[in-house]
Amino acid sequence: MLKDKLDNLRKNGALIHNITNYVTVNDVANALLACGGSPIMADDEEEAPEITAICGGLNINIGTLNKRTIPAMYAAGRKANELGHRVLLDPVGSGASRLRTETARGLIREIRFDVIRGNISEIKALAVGTETTKGVDADVADAVTEDNLSEAVEFVKSFARREGCVAAVTGAIDLVSDGQRCFVIRNGRPEMGRITGTGCQLSAVMTAFITANRREEVLESAAAAVCAMGLAGEIGFFRLSPGEGNATYRNRIIDALYHMDGDQLEKGARYEIR
Amino acid sequence: MLKDKLDNLRKNGALIHNITNYVTVNDVANALLACGGSPIMADDEEEAPEITAICGGLNINIGTLNKRTIPAMYAAGRKANELGHRVLLDPVGSGASRLRTETARGLIREIRFDVIRGNISEIKALAVGTETTKGVDADVADAVTEDNLSEAVEFVKSFARREGCVAAVTGAIDLVSDGQRCFVIRNGRPEMGRITGTGCQLSAVMTAFITANRREEVLESAAAAVCAMGLAGEIGFFRLSPGEGNATYRNRIIDALYHMDGDQLEKGARYEIR
Amino acid sequence: MLKDKLDNLRKNGALIHNITNYVTVNDVANALLACGGSPIMADDEEEAPEITAICGGLNINIGTLNKRTIPAMYAAGRKANELGHRVLLDPVGSGASRLRTETARGLIREIRFDVIRGNISEIKALAVGTETTKGVDADVADAVTEDNLSEAVEFVKSFARREGCVAAVTGAIDLVSDGQRCFVIRNGRPEMGRITGTGCQLSAVMTAFITANRREEVLESAAAAVCAMGLAGEIGFFRLSPGEGNATYRNRIIDALYHMDGDQLEKGARYEIR
């Protein structure tokens, strides 16, 4: 079922406009190129809507949010909505500062997102107003585990229903829901958390997946992206030599994505639907 | 003939001021260090001319153009002209938005560039006002091929004559012309297009080549940079192991540049002059 | 003696707020994750103090200084001082422009830094007002060598005393002093200078070391960070294959940091105290 999501991306391509942070932007671009998409980065309000218009999808990431680029996010988002393009929000660090939480909430109010993707802390900050976060990683107490899985699935489903979009909450166990069904995904490696930006890469790759596939299948396409990134993390880890650490691992993951095809994804994806 | 261009760079060094995008800036810095140059990045209007003054060359790249840094581009460009420094323009995404096209044109009107380097779409956007572009890659219909080579050579020559500089149009076949002669270069690998920023790296490396060599040889120096980058792409590709993709390839190219000497460049360069 | 400095970092973690340049920021984040710390980047004045407040340490790096982020540096620095957090300044390119020199001096006047870390040119620019610098590398004439070591040690000690902080001057020989004692460190490889950002990485890693250890041991913690980074440079160099250059070396250094433990650091550190 996930196979054709990647095949379509490789076949159709997907030009993605990214308004994203400067920390992980290079890996974001290479991850997009690895999976069959193409990146454009443009964050000035004056040109953002024009760039959005020539792309197929828009990926908004608030990782190094600043007042100069916030208007570009709104302008690009409105243009994408107007043109019926796919739009994804990655509310990095939401809950860590008022600026981030309020900007993410403001964007959600004004822009119709196809997917909101973050860790559990970030999504909780948007949902319930709790304002604690441990950097850009999920608060450990709030991690999704086998023990609290049912509760977490319900939370993600209700968030997706309330926001009228697909919600993707990633961590040790990943949850992707459209409010009715929830993909529970167990791909990936814990060591991915020792690399900066695997979440940002996933958001960009996910935007490419949902852009290259039909809107009716945004849930499956988003889930396919999560499986693809997690599987790339498994393949990349397996290919590490002794002494190689997080810097080389970063490259191996993008390399694995570069060589992945639909069959490999289909075989390697580990998920259930609840 | 190209050998001494790299030898001079390794011997003389070249401190290059880069006002460039935040997507590929790290690779740009490492590519400069690999070929024997040194990078400084500074994009605030207040300090840009001072930084230009202590450097030998200036590389202006509009990849993530924004209104904050445009005045720095003008200020640095004017200072470089005043001091007789080498100056290169990489009009990334020119044609993709009015802001980019008009900024590139404005810079060309006010600053005397030694080289303008871009893909065929970007250069066409500057030349004839066509405003289509496929992201940061050349429009496929406008790619330089063996079939349209004569026409493309004429286009690049006439662009170089009109602008009074060297024009470097890179793609599957690379063309570098001063308006009279045109280097037709066949180094490189198509897979380089699956890495973000090989064009940006080339622009920086080219700035170092033209800075470390005599102004009378700017054409040969720019062509040598194109051959060096393409050859590094060939060597890096040859060194890839099964399963390695665009992330590792990115490193292998810079590594190949790091070890390249004039003899290797001379032997590996594949070009004709038309 | 240095062993427990790294062990404490691995055990306690250290969430570090970085206001840093966009050239090397990705490597800075991965180096922090490699040594046991965690990165947050936030440079908007509005959110900087809030982000500082949830972190343990603050790393201010002026590598791509611009007027938008200078107020964030002051605001974050004041908040860190107010909360008693560790604060480090990396005055990249100080001496290369008035903006950088004056911003660094202004920050030193208003913020109480635990450590100021730079190359000898940068520190001299802050100390004596000489305004020459060769890019971001120490002026060769001003390099610390065995011949001028006594003089350099005295200079660093007196700078540290005058500023009331630990001064870390890195280069071929690294000097770290609190004004009374001076660690003279001989770890590292000259080839590290051919990679962009090893200095920036060291500043971030050093902030993590001093944050995870007791304030009374800031001198030893800063010295341990210098030894760790230098040792990682030695290990990474030893692991390079023929044909690998500065791009791969960059990864190998971070990988070595990722696997380093306190015992390895203790055995590999090469220093004397003067």
C-alpha cells in the first residue's frame, strides 16, 4: 500500500518550497533530492508567494523563527491555500517560547494545513497550552511508549479532528492520523535523536510525499514518509562501521533514502492501523 | 594550460568574501578551503565593504535573497570595484521571482562583474526576460545538449559581450566565454544535480581561481574552475561504494577537490575551445 | 583530572542556547549532540531570553554578525547572567571589521562571560585594539609557537585577569587560562584548519563542558573541551582513508567526539600547566 506512494514521488517529482531554519536546511535540501523531490528555499515576504506558486508543495518550519520571516510564512501559506497546493507545518520548539507557540497557533488559524508534524511536546503545546519542552526533543515524561499508546493514539486522533488535518507525531513510536484512523509506526532507531534535523528532514520529505500523491491519500502518503525516513534510519545504522558516529550516520540516512524504492519501503515498513 | 591556474591558487591562496545563501554556505566554505582558498562570510551592510576590502575576491550569490542583505551586496560590490578586486555573481533562481530577477539585473547594472555564473535558465532570465525556471535547475527544454550546442555557444558569447564579462553557463555541458572564445567543457556527472549546492560551490571556487590568477586570464581561470569541479565530481563518483548516495557523494567531491593538483586537473580536464 | 569533566557532561547533559552564525551551525549542533549536550538555536530578540531561561548555558558566536541578532545577544546574555547560567563568547572575526570588534567589546562590557574563546588575532583585537586579521584564522605572524610561548602565556593570563574570565586562545598550541594558571595544550592536527567551523564547534562543546560541571572548575572544564576537540581531531585524522579530504575529515571528528569517553580523554590529553 505504501509502495506506490514512493514510486509516485520518484515518477512525478515534487518541487517543494521550504521556509525553514538555517540549522538543518542543507540536510533538508539533500533529503528532498534523495527521495525524488526538489527544493527551493525562499523566505522573503516579497518573493515567497511567487515561489510558492511555481512549486507543488509548501513546507513551513519554525526552527529558527524570526520576525523577518514570519510574514513570508503567512504570505506563502495563503498563496498555497489559494492554489490548492499541499502545505505542511513543522512547529519546531512550539511550547519553548511564546513567539513559537503563538506563531504556530496563528499559522494554524489562518492557513489550512494538510499535515502538522512535530514531536509530542510540540503538538501538546499547540493542543493544550502546556508550555514545557526539552529543547527540540519531546519531553521524556510525554514520550509515546507501549504503555501509554492507546491514550496517545486518542490524543493524536482528537488533535487531527480538531484541526481538520493529518497529525503526525513522531518519536520512539510514530503516530499519523487523520482523526479516524491512526498509523502506529515502529520504524527508526533511537540513535536518530543524536543527529540534528532528522525531524526537519522528515517534514520536508513528507511534504514531497503528499505533494506527489493524491490529496485523498494524504494520510497514507504522510505515513509512507514516516516509514521511509525510519527505514532509512535502520538501513543507515546497519551500514555504520565501528567508530562512525552521528555525523556519518546523518549521511548514511540520506544515502539510504537516495537508494530506496517502493518495494524496499513496502517490505521494510512496520506499522499497524488503529 | 589549466594546470597553473590551480597551482597559482594553491600557492597564492585567495581570501574570498561570500555573501551567499544559508542553504549551501557550509559546503561553499569547505569547497573554498579544499581548493586552496579561504572563506569569510559577512552580509550586514555595515561591515560588508570593510570585509570586502581585506579580501581578494567577492562572491555574490542570491540563493536565499532577502531585503536585509541586498544593500550589503551593493555596498560590497561597489567597494570591490573601487579596489579592483575580482567579483562574481551567481544569480540563483533568477527568473523564478521578480525579486531575484530584478536584484540580479540591478546588481549587473551597478557592479562590474568579472564573471556571471548560472544555469541556462538563470542566464536566459537575465538576458531575454523569460521568467520560467524549474527551481534552481535549468529548464529541461533549455538544457545545453550536443544538438543545440552551436546555438548555445552563440547565446553565451553574445551574453558575455553584452555584459562585458565572462559568462559561465553550467549544466550537462558547460560553456564559459568572454564573448570571443568559448570553452565547451564536458567534465562532471549528471548525479551532481542530485546534490544541493554544487553550483554554489563552483561559484565560490571560481571566485578563488580568478582571484589567484591574473585578470588577463579570467577566462582560462574560470574555465579551470569548471573543469576542476567537474573532475572532482567524476573522481568522487568513482570513489562511491554501493549504497552510498547523494550525502556521501557531496563529501567525496569536496575531498577530491582537496587532493587535486595542477597535473591531475590538466590531465582530467575535457574541453574544446570554440 | 579531565576525565570526570566529560563523564559529567555525558551523565548530566547540557542544553545549550546558541546564537551563532549560519555557516557552521549544523556542525555545531551535531558536535553538541556528539559530546552529550543538546542544542537550541534561537536568535530573535523576542524569544532569546525565554530560550536562554530553559537552557543551562549560552554560546554567543558573532561569525555572521548582523544587526538583527545583536539585540538578541544582549538580551540572552543579560538573562543568562541574571539566572547564573554559564555564558561563552566566540568573537569570530573580531578585528576584521568595526562592527565585529565593537560588538564583541560591547558584549564584554555588558555581559559577564565565563569564557572568551578565539584565535590569537581575535583576542588581540579585543585586547590591544590591533585591527588586522587574516579572515577567521590567526594572523600567522601572531601564531603561538614554541618560540614565543612564554610571551603568549603571559598575554593570555593578563587578558583573563583583565576581563575576569577564562580566556581560551586556540591555534597550533592552545592556551586556556583563568589569569593564574594556564593550560598549554598540544592536542589537535594542523589539518583541522582546512575545515570550516572547528573553532565554532569547540566553542559550543566548551559551553556544554562548563555547563555540565561546577563553576569552580570552569578552567579545567574549558581545558577538557579543548583537549577533547583536539583529540577528536587526532582520532578522526587517523581514521581517514587515502583520498579522503576535509569534508570527510569534518565528519570523522564529530564521530570521534561521539564515541569519546572520559578514560579516552584522560589518556589522550596532552597538556602542561604553567
